[in-house]
Amino acid sequence: MVTAAQRGQEVRQRLLRAAAELIVERGWTAVTTRVLAQRAGVAPGLVHYHFTSVQALLVEAAVDAARSLAAQTGPVLAGAHTASEVLTALWGSLDTVSGTDPTSVLFVEAYLAATRDERLRQALGEAIGLFRGQLAERLAAHAVPDPEATAAVLAAAIDGVLLHRALVAGPSGDALAAVLRRLVTPGSEDAR
């Protein structure tokens, strides 16, 4: 027998999935209570029963996606036995990403919305911080100098490549990893 709490949790999850889909399809500002409810297959009143506002629902959907992606990255990074393998794992996984795929579009929309919503900005910043922390930890384990700054540059490079891929085809993950490998390979620092 399904309890009321379980039904409520299932409705909440349907609303979050619908919100993520609609952000991608319509853009952040075009998502309405009516459209959300219709997509989730629930009465419009349930949107505001479970969330204080449509904006709060959109924020939670985007932040959940960012946290989920960061959590999925941890095991991938843990399997890398060298700094070079860390890069291969990171950039190789991007070969299936076009920049116009749903996850990329969701993050572009969320980043833009975060410029106008402090709560979203902070929450996305925490998710990015989690990713950077995992990456810095793996880089430190492989004796990469200044692992925190290197992780920040690599995370920003990923975002930049995805933004560019939405506009123009880019180099493969292997080609990008080869360029960035210089950041993590001892002895490759530019002469000062």
C-alpha cells in the first residue's frame, strides 16, 4: 500500500522532472504553473503545494541536476590512476555531449538565471565547488601542483567547451585532453 507521503514524494519528483524538461524546451522564464502541472500530470494547485513558487521549483530542478552530475563524476575520477587518466576520463565523457543536448541547455539556462537569482547562484556555486573539490582531490593525489587552481581552470574549460560546441563543432575529447595534459604534467610549466 502506497502511503500519502510516498504519493507526495512521487508527485514532487514528477514536478522536478517536468521542470527540468521544460527549462530545456521553453527556457527558464517561459515555464508556468499551468504548463508544469500539465507536463507532470497533476493539478496546478499541487505545484504550489509542494513548492513555494515556480521559481523555487526551477531552482531545485537545476540544482538537483548539477549535484547529480557532480556525484556521478566522483567514481569516474576515482578510477583514474594518473593525472593524465583524470583528463582522459573527464574529456572523453564529453565526446557524447553536443552543447545542445538537454543537460547542456539546462545548465546554460540555469547559469543565466543565476545572474538574477542569488539563491540559485549560491546553490549552483556549491555544486560547482563540489565538482572542483573532487577534481582537486584527485589531482592532489597525483601530485599536480596547485590542484585547487588547476581544478578551477579545468572546470571552467569544460563549461567553455560546451558553450562553444553549441555554436561550432569542436575538437574531440582526446585532442582537448592532450592540450590540457600540460597543466597536470610535472615539468611542463613555462619557463619564467
